[in-house]
Amino acid sequence: MFKTIWKSIFTIYILMLLIFVVIKFNGDISEIINTIQRNRDRGGSGINLVPFRTIGTYTNDISSSIPFMNIIGNIVPFIPMGFIIPMTFASQRNIIKVMFFCLLLIFSLETLQFLFFLGSFDIDDIILNQLSCTIGYLLFITYKNIFKQFVRASN
């Protein structure tokens, strides 16, 4: 039963990432259509393959809320991924497997965003998202250890 619940949570989580992170739906479909059209008119979405280029520009302008929101927007939504994957898939509880699975999902989301003219493909987003998954995995390990101690104490 718990497997089914966690698989449902995983599915809902991925759908929410697609809707709010990739599509960036905020209740106004016309804004999404305008973004797609604007990116098409410019010849496509941007690509950044230079690590820390975008993060560097954010740290230079930390007084503005846009860099702060972009960094938070690339960290917070992906923390659950590092927790949900090992909870959902027992075979994925090894840190290497979880990080690889996270990387595949993150890369897929960035690629979809780029291909559908919804945003740029940015290696810095991948770095921040992967860092988030690591935080989520550490939370999973903490939860697992606390749960083990709780079970031992109750026996």
C-alpha cells in the first residue's frame, strides 16, 4: 500500500514540476503563449553551457529580487525529488542511483523547457537543482535513521 501511495506522490510531484517549473503556469495561459511566441521570434530559447555563468551574474546583483527568486526557484522545488525518489523506488536508495536519477529528470525538464520555447537550457539550473536533490536525499537519510531508532525503541 505504501508503494502505491509513494508512486502517486511521485507522479503528482513530477506533474507539478512540469506545470509550475517548466511551463511556469501562474493561472494565465496567455502569458505562457506570449513567452513561447517571444522566444520563437528571437530564434529560440537560450543555452548556457558554461558552469556558474548565470550564478555569477546573480551574485553580482544580489540586491535585486530577481536573482534571489531565480536561485530559490531552482533550489526549493527540487529538494523533494531527492527524498521522494528513494521513498518511491526501493532499488534507488543508494546515493549514486538517486543522484543519477535526479540528474536524468532534471536534464529532461531543462530539455523540455528549451525545446518548447518555455525557457533556456542552463547548466547552472542543473547544478542548483542537483544540489537540491542532494539536500532532499540527506533529509531522506535523516528520516530513515530517525525511523529506525523509533522502531527499535518501540520494540
